[in-house]
Amino acid sequence: MSKETHIIDATNQPIGRLASRVVQILMGKHKPNFDPSKDMGDIVIVKNIKKVKITGKKFKEKKYYSHSGYLGGLKVRSFQERFEKDPIKLFREIVAGMLPKNKLRKKRLKKLIVE
């Protein structure tokens, strides 16, 4: 069971479609012998993540909420703020949200390299 390395250029690709393509490769769904209970996916290297295409109004209107646990501790950040601060971390979170929530999730995320 050999692992291939897929290099994907993110330039001018919609971020959601790119992430779903990456998830399929990480899971191994592109292989004819796919088994959901085994880690059969390949290594994925995504380049030029800063040049990815953001469609629609999500760049300004999409909000991310986090709470510190204290009173008045709600933090609201827009997609634009998070993308400008660290697009690599944001893309990894998008991919992690698309992966199935099971024991193989951490293993699969380790095979994702974003540059």
C-alpha cells in the first residue's frame, strides 16, 4: 500500500471545491479499493493558497464566532480578517471540517501540507 504525493496549485480555484477535492484524496476515495475503515489516502501538497479564489460575498459577510468562557467573551471575526492573518490555518480548518469525525481524522490531517 504505497502513498502517492499529489501537488495541487490553488491559484484561481474556488476554496470550497479545492477543499472537497483535497478531502477526497486524503480519504482515498479516488482509489478503486477504497475502504472507509482504513487510512488509504495519499499525501496532498497545496501550493499558492494565498491566491485562491473567494466567490460570493463570503469574504466580507462570513463570520466566525469563538467564546472565551467568560462573560462578554464573544469574539467575532470575519472571513477576510482570518484569511489575511493566516490563510494556511484557515484552509486546514476548512478541510478538517469536511473530514469525517472519527479516529482516522488526525492521521489524515497529518498528510495535508499547505504552503
